[in-house]
Amino acid sequence: MDQQIEQTFRKTFPTIKRIVDPKVQMEQQLRALRGQGKQQSALGLLAGVGEVLQAHRQAQINGISYRGGRLDLDLELQNLQILDRIKQQAADKLQTPVEIVSAAAQKEKVAGRLRIGGGS
């Protein structure tokens, strides 16, 4: 059975040359593929949300922070609908939780904070 597991692992992940415990390594690789492994990197989250923000050029980034696998973006926008659209598009693009942490009207603009990622 151990030989079959190792054989399956080699077929499934041919680029991995060092095999110590194929069962454990297979579980790790599958978790990573499902997005349940390591926390997403700041650059990965930022790149994904950056693509979304390009479609919303009126959105201005006022601050960025990354902690515990989560990226917080402080944005200034024209209205709440744009903030909600960015939230939904980022969640779809990144396949990770995105939430509106705060939103407040400031004169003719809206200040909003998005939290991207489900890190701990």
C-alpha cells in the first residue's frame, strides 16, 4: 500500500523530487491546492485586488496593512455601491473572504475599509 501511495504521489506531483512521507506530503499539497494550506501572501492578495481596482480608477487607496494573512485596504470612493462592487469582485477573483469593515460618508466621498483574506 505504501508503494501505491508513493507511486500515486509521484504521478500527481512529478516536480516534487524529495519524498519523505508521501501520505503527509500528499495531504499538504491537496490542502494548498484547496487554499486551506498556508496563508495567502500580501503580494498575492495585493496583486489580485489590484486587478479589480484597475477597473475602478475612481477608487483611491489611502492605506494598506497586512497582518495574519489578511490585507486591509483603506479606500476613498464616490459611493457605497462602488465599495460593494469592489468587495464582490475581489472575493470572486481571489476566491477568499472579503468584508467591508467600515464605511463612512465624508463630504462628497465615502471612506471605506476592506479586509481581504481569511488568515488568523
